[in-house]
Amino acid sequence: MLSKLVKPVCRNPLPIENILKLATCRGNASVANLVPEEPSGPSMKTDIPGPKSKQLMKQLSNVYNLGSTQYLVNYEKSSGNYIVDADDNIMLDTYTQISTMPLGYNHPALLNVFNDEHNLKSLINRPALGVYPGIDWPQRMENLFKQVSPKLPKITPMMCGACSNENAIKTSFIAYRMRERGDKDFTEVEKKSSIMNQLPGCPELSILSFRGAFHGRTVATLSCTHSMAIHKLDVPSFAHWPIATFPMYKYPLEENRRENEEIDNKCLEEVEDLIEVQKKTCPVAGLIIEPIQSEGGDNHASPEFFQKLQKICKKNGVAYIIDEVQTGCGPTGKFWCHEHFNLPNPPDIVTFSKKMQMAGFFHSDEITVKHPSRIFNTWMGDPGKTILLEAILEVIKTQNLLDQVNRTGKRLFEGLEQLQKEFPDMLHSLRGRGTFIAINAKGSELRDNIIKNLKKNGVQSGGCGTESIRHRPALIFKEHHADIYLDILRNVVKDLSKGKKRN
Amino acid sequence: MLSKLVKPVCRNPLPIENILKLATCRGNASVANLVPEEPSGPSMKTDIPGPKSKQLMKQLSNVYNLGSTQYLVNYEKSSGNYIVDADDNIMLDTYTQISTMPLGYNHPALLNVFNDEHNLKSLINRPALGVYPGIDWPQRMENLFKQVSPKLPKITPMMCGACSNENAIKTSFIAYRMRERGDKDFTEVEKKSSIMNQLPGCPELSILSFRGAFHGRTVATLSCTHSMAIHKLDVPSFAHWPIATFPMYKYPLEENRRENEEIDNKCLEEVEDLIEVQKKTCPVAGLIIEPIQSEGGDNHASPEFFQKLQKICKKNGVAYIIDEVQTGCGPTGKFWCHEHFNLPNPPDIVTFSKKMQMAGFFHSDEITVKHPSRIFNTWMGDPGKTILLEAILEVIKTQNLLDQVNRTGKRLFEGLEQLQKEFPDMLHSLRGRGTFIAINAKGSELRDNIIKNLKKNGVQSGGCGTESIRHRPALIFKEHHADIYLDILRNVVKDLSKGKKRN
């Protein structure tokens, strides 16, 4: 009986192709969902939060700061692109848990993963991966590399986006000093001073970041984050780390090409100037940048900008860190957003988390910290998340989800373009890649009202920056989901437009 | 067929009492293992790392910095207190993945957890807990509180020990400024300056930490970490954060009472002086301390020391942060180590991770940051880990594992005391609570040799500080496991002692 107990799961779960066949065999091809039993559309029963959510929020408030909670979710009933709340309201989700659910809710491939006893044991026996990895870990890492490495040879797994960026930054500092030090060992003075947080062991080095950037909320990543004051107020920071201007383009791009080129050049000049000035006091060891500034307002920069930035980094011995925490894993129509930029060489470091479930960073050989345990922590990742990522990558490949993202993205973009034309006094600056699309409302009040009314009408969406609506659907968001969303958005904007005219 | 597929698991897994009955019904009570099918003792087949480990390490080195890897582990074969490596060497584990495995390997209660479909769905639909918690989350948090809250009313879940400490520190900063600011809103100058990392928005405030402390390796927690230079070299730090001396007692304690009291008083005076001096330049917002300094060498301080420290914090408006990342969840014989100190009031913040699987911090109402999203990140924890913690707590309660820890701890302590008497020129300074016990070797070379030879003879152990051996067995480590370990240790020390005499 016990063996039944500890081995309750079958050793050979159904192969993924069979699962996916089952998932897509219903209805006609164009409106077939990629997750079975997905609702056919939103269905709203109460205000949000509804009475049950309110009751649960009251209970939770006994032990919790609830300020940011919107409502409680029934994760058993949620399915595919639809999130179901405590009051059985069914909403089309274009925000997917702050852009972290590549396959939406309850995807059969993920439900199937821990039917495999080996996977289950990897999950519950969480190792200290830096010291005692499991015998399956080398193969898992090799497979991961073959499938998704951004042309970089090494990986360091982590637990979340912020600690990935923290350790990417640390890697830049250590690599910078390794280069300066050459073959020499640490001096006794360096060792003793470092223990007490002092020079020369703890050097004056800096990371260059950009206005509007978001790289996390731990203290050091917060020193690289400049999207909103409320994130940063009252927290001490590295005051000498330089901050450059991120290009803020005029839209539509094709009408403002020359002006936007000038914006690029000014920003690049500023970066060069800052690196030069810092050399005298607090040299720049690394430059961290998002391929699309996300929290900061979905700000894009041109491939040429990213190419030239890489040149500047190379020339100055500055590590080029691309933060793909929000953009990675397919939403822009390529697996990594920076693939759109045709960089002549890979970046030095690419960080990831969110949709990937597992977090960490890929890096070059040159920047890899050789000494054991300098880039280290207890867990160094989590095999349970890596196993989920493997299943996700398999579905992305088998169902050609990157193609799907491009098709859905086109439909969504064209629909929003049409709306922007219809309501030029309300919507503007449409931009995006794949389904990673944003559009601005005229003013933050209007933006907030659109998001509020979308929710009332069955769409969970999200904002970014001061007046943007950002679209972060799952990779299984199809053309017909875009149509449902666009219909609701049109009605919401139309209603608000009428209200505006009445005032 | 599909419903079989997506619901492969039974809705009502076996109740925990039945699992535990099955787990303990074999053999006579005193040597019965708390996990079934546990090996009866170590069994070594090869050197470590053995040929299979070496081959896998070579494969892994293609994509990984392998510096800290000891060997590869077969997590399917590992069981209870025994870790099995790639070459089928079976070792008694007194280190348990850097002190993170409360129930050892493949505990039936944990293997059973995700047989529950609701639990499985909570695992694979990982929410942004700060915004869209699941409908079961309030009840889960309430239960957690009832069982383990260190008399503190609020909790903030996180992902790992370092990010728990990062956010505990941030909470102290924000609370300090909230108190200074009173009802006033942020000024425009504060908002604008904070975006650029400048005063007054990003204030000059500090965290007081102790020599020998370890609070993590992210940049800010590293500024509070002073255990080893290699962790800190080349990473910029907050040079103005004060560092006090941690009491370094003479052992045995009963023979050195007066001297150790004086050490306490000197350290406390230094803390008060530092807080006073900092007021003029970079005031102390929080003081962070481990109840037992772990990485730094298992350094203990008296209950009186911790009581007086709390008084100093209260008097100066400094948040008292107890870092229970390594000590929490039972290894000292109480659930939280600071329960041994009889503090008149709870600390302001208690951080946790490791054995708890989930991470985060408990905190007082006064220190709770009210504004939404100031203490925030995408995931804000992980329900999958909380569900594992629930099962762990149930086993701790049902099997009275804290009593077990105290019984085993007594046996282990007495055995080590005996060894210390037998080999006074090799072992000294035995100390500890529960099974959280350390002993020093005379010199780091001897310590390293003991650990190496223990491994050769089938014991996975760990060091800390420069010359300590630390014991971090699972809570299911029983008296007979201690006996097996002590026998092997005696032989190892005896052999090294002979070698020493020969030289």
C-alpha cells in the first residue's frame, strides 16, 4: 500500500503531442482554442471586486497589506486565456499575472508535468543546485541551451527577476575588477577592507541605467530603476551610479524618422559622456537596459540604437546587460526581444524570469566568474520551475506559438490602429512587436478609466508608464481573442468619448 | 479521455496520519526511521566525486561555472536522512542541502501533496500574489499564522532568504521615514530627486549589522554580510552602514561566565555608540542580526544580549530585525530560535526561508508599509512552496519533531562532548541548541580534513567560519542517526590524531 502511496503517479505520462491534439481538435481551425474547455467569451456577474472577493479580502487583510490586491481568483476554474474570479466573473486576460503565464491557465501540458514520478521527486527534493545538482541537471541544462540560449555559452540559474539582475550586476563588477587585476591574487588590504565595506576591497564602481527603466526593487536593482517615484522614495540608493536618457520617440515612426534618429544620437552621446565622466570617480562596470522599457511605459528604441550602444560598451570595457525579464520567452514574436536588433555579437549578459518560470542569466565566457561561490546562493534556482519551462518550450515549438504571436500581434495592431484613427482625441502612439503592444490614452485619468471599464466589461488589462495600456496576453492568445478584446475596447472608448463630449 | 488527462490525480489523497503511520510502523521504536525505506547506514562504493559524478560534471561544465559543485545526486534514490550520489554512494546527511530539508529526502507526506488536484493547480498557475491571490490564500495564510507566527500580526511572502532580507531592510527604511514624515505627503522635491537616486527622496539611512554576520549576497544584504572576504571582494557596498562586534564567547560557557558577560557589555556599548554617531550623518533605521551566526561560524550570544539589544533598538527607533533564515523551522528545538531568548516583546521583523520552503518575513503593525506596491514584486511568494510548508508543519506537529530535535540534540551534544574530552588537542568549543550544534577543530586545515574524511566514510557534513563543523541534520534525524555519525566521526578524528602524532 505504501508503494502506491509514494508512487501514485504513472511513470510515462501521455506524450505532449497527444495532449496538444486533444487540446486543439475542437471547432473550426481559426477559432479553435489552444487550451480545451476555454470559455467562449467573458461573462460578468458582479462588480469587481465582487462580494465574495470582498469577503476574502477582509479575511486576508488580517495578516496582509492588501493595498495592491484587485480581487481573489479561482485558479481551478480559470482556463486558457480566461481568468475566473471568486464571484465567477470570467475575464479575458490580456495581462496574465504581470506577463508571467505563457500558456495561460491550467494548460494540460503543465497539469501533466508532475504525473512523472521523476519530475515530482525533482520538485519536492529541492537541491542546493550550486553544490549538489541532480543527475538529470546536466541534460536539462544542455537541452535548455540548445533550445533558447541567446548565443551565449553559460547560464547561472536564479529564483526571480530581481535576483537575476542583482547577480548580473555583481558579475559585471567582479569581471571588471578581474580584468584590472589580471593574474594577481587579492591583496591582504583588499580582503580586510572588503569585510568592512571599505575601499579598496569594495570598490567604487557603477552600473549605468536609463530614465524610465525598471530592473527590480531590491536595493541595488532599485538604483537602476527610474520608472516611478513611489517605488524609490525613502530607500537609500547608489547616488553615484549614472542615469542616461532613454530615447522617447515620436509616433507614428515612419512620419518621424529623422527626428527619432536625432533623439537616438543625443542619447548615445549622453551615454558616452557619462561613461567618460565616471572614469575619474566611479567607473561604469556594466550597462543595463530593457529591449523594450516595460513598466516605464513600453518605450521602444531602434535596432540601430542597441547596436551602437553595444559598440560603446565594447569600446569602454562595460558589460552590456540586456534585461529580458518581461520581454523574453516569445511575446515579441521572437524568443528574445533583442533578436529583433541584429546585434553583430551577443550581449555579455541576458537576464530572464517571468514567463520562463525559472529565472537567471545567460552570459559570455569572458564575463563568467571563475572562483566558486562568488556568484552563489543556497538554492541557485529551482528544478521544479525548470521542469515547467521544459514543458512550456515543448508546447511553444509543437504549436508554433511564435508564429501565432506574430499572427495575433498583426491582428491586434491593425485593430488598434483602426481605433486610433477612429478616436484620435483619445488614443495615440500605438507601438509594439508581436503581441507586446501598447497604446497611449490622452492623459492618465482617461487611461485609468479605460482599464477600469475594460474590467467591468470582462477584460483584465494592465497599464504602464503614466498613460499607456500594455498588452501582455499569453502566447496562446489567438486572433479571435484579439477580436473579442477589440470589440470590447471599442465600446469602452466610444462610451468614454461620448462622456467626454457631453462634458 | 481528456478529463483523465487533466485530472490524473485523486481529489482526496491519503490523510497525513495514515502516511505517518505507514512511515513509522517498522522495526523497534527507538531505531525506527521516520521515513520508510531509509537505508540502515552509509555505504560507500567509490571516491567522491566518483566516475559517474565526474562524467556528469564534465557535461555540466559546458554551460555552468562548476566551482562549488561537490558531486551529482540521485534524488530518486535518496531517502530520509540519506543522500545517494550518481555512483550509488549512500551518505548520512548532516548538512541537508545547506540546511533546507526539514523532512529529509522523499518524505511520503511531501510526495503526496500534489496528488491533490487543487494543490497541483495552485502550483502550475503561479499567481502574482500581491494582485490576484487565489481564493484559498486567505485561509492558507490564516492557518500559517495560527501555527508559526512569532507573535507578529503581519506577513509579507517572498521567494528566497536574500530577497526576504532585502525587503525587511527596505521596510525599515520606509517605516523610519514614515515616522519622521508623519501625516505629510511626499514633497515634489522628494519625488523628483528619488527618481534620480538623489537626496532627499533617497535618504542617507543605514542598517547596522555585525562582524561575522551573513544575511545574503544581493548587493544590499552583502553590505550587512561580514563572514568571508571572498563573498564581498569587488562588489561596491554601502560604506557608511555601521558594523558592530558580535560577542565571541569563550567555551565552555559555565567556566567563562564573567568574562563572557563583559564581552556582551562591550558589544552592547559599541552598538549604542555606533547608533549615536550615525545620527549625525547616516541614521540607523534597522539592526539586523542572526539568533546564531551561522555561515560566520555558529557564533552564539546570550538571551540577555538579545534582550538588551532590543531595548537599545526601541530607545533609538531602530527596527529590530531577526534573521531566522537558517535557524527557523525547528532545528534549535524551538520553532524559532529567538524563542530561546525570552524577549519581552516580539522583534519588529522576523525573516525566514530555507527549511520553510516559502520565504518572507513576519512583521509588526507599526512597521507595515501601508502604501500599495512599495514592498512589492511580481510574484510575492509562491503558493507551491506554501503548500509544501503546510505539509511540513503537519508532520512536525503530528510526529512531535521539535521534541525529537531536542532528544537527538542531547545525544549528539553529549557524544561530541565526550569526543572533545578524548581529543582535547583536536576539538574544542562545542556549542549549540537542539541539533543546531557546532564544534571547532584546532585550525582550518584540520577542520577541512575532518570534513573530507567524513565524506570518504559516508557522512555529508558542512563547515562554517574558519574552523567549525556545523551540524544541520533534518528534523527527522533520530538518536540512532546521531550514534552512527558519532562512531564515524570518532574513527575519523582518531585516524587524524594518529597521523598528527606521527608527524
